[in-house]
Amino acid sequence: MEGVGFLTILGIIVTASIRSATPLIFASLGGNFSERSGVFNIGLDGIMTIGAFSAVFFSYKTGSPWAGLLGAIVMGGLFGLLLAFMSIYFKANQVIVGTAINILAASLTTFLLVEIWGRPGQTDNVEYFKAVGPFNLFTYLAFVMVIVSYYVMYKTPFGLRVRSVGEHPRAADTLGINVYAIQYICVIISGVLAGIGGASLSIGSMSLFKEGMVAGKGFIALAALIFGKWHPIGAALACLFFGFAVALETVATNLPVPRELLYALPYIMTMLAVSGFVGRSVGPAAGGIPYEKGEK
Amino acid sequence: MESRINEFREGLLNTLKEIAYPLVAILISVIAGGILVYSFGKDPVLAYTSMIKGSLGDWNKFGETLVTVTPLILTGLSITFAFKCNLFNIGVEGQFIMGAIAAVWAGWAFAGLPAILHLTLTLLVGAAAGGIWASIIGWLQAKVGSHVVINGIMMNYIAMYTSNFLVRTALNVSGKAYSVEIADTAKLWRFSQAFVQFKHSRLHTGIIIALIVALVAYYILNKTVRGYEIRAVGFNPDAAEYGGINVSKNIILSMLVAGMFAGLAGAIMTTGVQYRVNTLFGFTGYGLDGISVALVGNIHPIGVILSAFLFGVMQKGGPLMQIQGIPKEVVGIIQGIIILFVAANFVKVIMGNIKQRKELKKTALQEGVE
């Protein structure tokens, strides 16, 4: 690395961190909406896969990446609706439904990939969002969404309602808030955002869909959400930090610690945070419990 | 005598009721899968016949299916056991991974021991590794109050990278992307050594171990005081506490046992099939499939055996479907739909309870008015 200045290396690492944090930010903001309204969304990973695939499919069919983005939004929203419907109407166990969505998403996208492009592995190249400056559209959009999410969640009546539904649905209901409507909206928003996060992988940093391209990023986003204390800005910072761990590994080759430790770092940190060993992270009080109207 | 017949009839009816819904869910999902296949211009009948032929067509295929069924029974039991204590052991995948890698270590490090002793030790080390991994999650839930699902997910990934680290360093001699091989003394006996029918299958005695463990799980849960306590805590922790049951202890204990089942599944894959562990680029799926197995098996040890067999047939039938031009991912799609259906029913049971409680409340209110 002779002749390469420290600042240059730093620049490379920072840029790489932000790039790998981009899809995570969308998904963890999505998770924030869902979980703040009291619905656990373990299906984030699967919905990202659906978003990544849909973006490529619609861009392929129309030749426009904008149509791809729209496709990812719609399909992500539909899978969000599926989770909402199962967990609100049927009061199904949210973790189980999320697991089912993850299994469905992985199989469905591979199935369609083979049926449409006639081979497993990856799709053809499609039109994508080329980089503007150091990043592509999605990265800029991600940072805008962080601010928007923060504003909506903490500065609007809607956000207040969402948070009250997640903390104490009964009290919210008594005050005339439609608990189910709020939950439906929030879980659909979480699907839309996770879908955009997936699209940022397939038509943002690449121009195709690959099997296993999401590879657990939805779960890292979930970890970031928890590590960021269920707060939009906290979650975004956690995504950047987790992105930094990945970037460090790709840039530096001779690290004093095993690379597996860097990979596992987000999960270890999250466990420490949620267990209160480093600044306790506490989730919404009514998270994961289906709300039953009229029950005491 | 007559009352006994009635009792038996009632029991039979209840059992039928319990298995009816999973069967309906399976049927609907199979039809949905068929429609999907048909809508892409393929023959659904061919799809399902090749699924059956590919998994049960001859003795060897049947043997290979049982090889897949074995870990599924054990991970399904792991989910079931924890679920009885109202804990969702999504960390089953990590416990499976730890069991597999620990078995590699024991099977390799204690070479030289007599065969029976070495094999038993290796399986026990694998089970213990899974048990310890799970009881950390149980301890955090019981003593610190951090959620079993969140910690379970995190520990799955930590297990994967721990295993990869060991495969790359301490348990590696070749510099390749897999671990050392276990000694012959730590390998499970294969049916191909005595039965010519299973000559081309890797069927091993692990299936017998899995079936015995299922019976043991049934016995512990339904016939022992410990099992009663675990179920009491799962049903209503406050009432259990009031009744003098130690809630924390039972939470940790049921996670420990659940983890041991999952760890044993991993150890059996090591000692029966793989003999080593490869670098993982994603989850093996045996753990997470245990969730589907347990749900379709109605969270019952015997149901788990049947449902593990069903999933084994679907998974082993996939490759032949693929050869016939039908993507094997249809299996995963069917699996996803089954879980959605079963999950929806689950709750119908709970909703029935709620209804009951509401009626109780209504009568209580009326009494108050009077």
C-alpha cells in the first residue's frame, strides 16, 4: 500500500461503508415502522429478495429502471400486506409468518428466474440506476428516507399514533385510534421499504438479480434496528457501523482479528445491546402480540 | 367396559380433529403448487409422480430420503420441545451447526478410543454443544429478559461464523474449505454394510436414534413431572409461578433440551453422512426446516415423525422433478404455503379460547348486573 495516502484509504472505506449500508438502511427503516406498530417483521429478508427480483423483472420488461423501482415497491408492499393480513386478521404467530415469507421468497424468485430466463444462477443484465457522483440514486434516497421516517415517527400525529399502538394498543383504541388500520399501514410501509432495499442491490449496485444476493441482509437490518434502539436515526447509524465492518474486511487484508469475528460483529453487538450489557435497547411494549379488540 | 370404549372413541375423535387441519393445509398447498406448475405449461401430475419416484422409487432412494428425514425429526423435536414452554426456538439452526462442528472435533481429537465409546462420546459432545448454545438463549430470556427470538437469530449467525473460523483454523489440516475428517471409530453404522437393497444409499443408524429420541421427548413432556412443569410454564407462567413452579429454571431447561436435540441432529449429520464440516456460505436449512416440520406435526413428537417424513419425501423428490424440467423450487413454495396455512389455524385455536373467555366475562358481567 505504499504511495497510497491514509486519507485515500479512509475515503475508500467510508464510501464502501455507505454503499453496503444502503440496502440495510431501507430495510431497517421498514422494520422500524412495522415493529413500532407492534408487528414483528422477520420476513424483511424475504421481502428484500422479492424486491430485488421484481426490480430486475420490471426493468427487463419495460427497459426502464424506474419501472423496476415501482415494481419493487408494489411487490414489496404486497408481501407486507400478506404479513399484515396473516398477523392482524388471522392473528397468526408473526415469527412463523415471517419465516414462511422468507422460505416462499427464496423459492419463488429462483423458480421464476429459471422459468423466465431459462437458467438458474442469475438473470440477464437490465437497465439500472447508474452512479451519480460516488453513489447511485438509492444511497441518496436512503438518507432522505431516514429524515422522512424520523419526521413522520416523531413530529406528526400519525407517528404518535403508531408509537402508541405499539406500546399500548388498548389505550390507543380507547382514544379512538384505529389500531388495525395503523398496523396495516405500517406493515405495508415496511414491505415497501424492504422492497426498495432489495431493489438497491439488484438495479442499484448491480444490473441483475443473482440467487442468494440478499443473503441474510434482512437479518442484519433487523439487528441494526434493534442495535439502533428502534429509532430511525439510531438504526441508520447502526447500518453504517455494520457496513463499516464489512468494508473494513474487503479493504484491509491483514487484520489482527479473524475475519469471521468482523462478520459476526453486528450480531454480537446486537445481543449485547438487547441484553442491556451496552446501553439497554428496549423494543415496543406490545411488539409481537396480536391485538384483540374487546379483550381485557 | 363401555366407558372405556367411549373414552377411546373420544380420544380417537380428538386426534382426528387435531390432524385434520394439517392434512387440509398440506392438500391445499399441494393443489396450489400444482396450479403454479400448470400455469407455467408443465404437467403437475408428472411433477408429483416424479417427486414420489425420486424419493420412494426404490430401496436406495427410500434410504436417502430417510437420511434427510433423520435430522428433520430431531430439529422438529427441538422446536416442539421449546414450543411447549411457549418459547420459539428459531436458534435451532445455530444449535445444529454447533452440534455438527463439535462432533467433528470429538470424532477427530479422540481417535484411538474403542468404536462404541468413541461414537457415543462424539454424539454426546455434539448434543452438549447444541444444548449449551441454546441454554445461553434460555438464560438471557429467563434472567435478563431479552427476547428468545432476537437472540436466537443472532446466535444462528454467530454459530455459522464460529464454525467457519474453526474449519479454517483449528480443525483444518489441508488448507481447503472443509474440516478434518472424523475417525472411523466415530462413524455411525451404515445399512449398506449388511443390506444389498441399500447398497447405494448412505442410510445409517441415526434414523433409529432419532425415533428413540422422539419417544423420549414424548415421555418427558407427557409423563413426567418435569414435562408437566414445562408445559405449565408455557401455558401460563404467572399461574405456574403461583403454583410453586420455578419459571426461570424451566425456561432454561427446556431450551437446554431443545438445543441438545438440535445439536444431536448436527452430530448425526457429521457421524452418519458428512464425516466433516464444510465452510458455510449460508444456513444448512436443516434447523429452519425443523420449524415447518414441527408446525405441520402439530407440535407433537409423534406428529413430528410423520411430518419429517413428508418433508423428506418432498426434498428428495426435488432432483427428479428437476430432471423432468420442473424447477425443484416448487417444493420450497409448497412448504411456504403449508406454513402460512398452518400458522393461520394455530391461531384459530387461540381465538376459540378467547371466545370462551369472552363468554365467561359476559356471564360474569350479567351476574354483576343482577
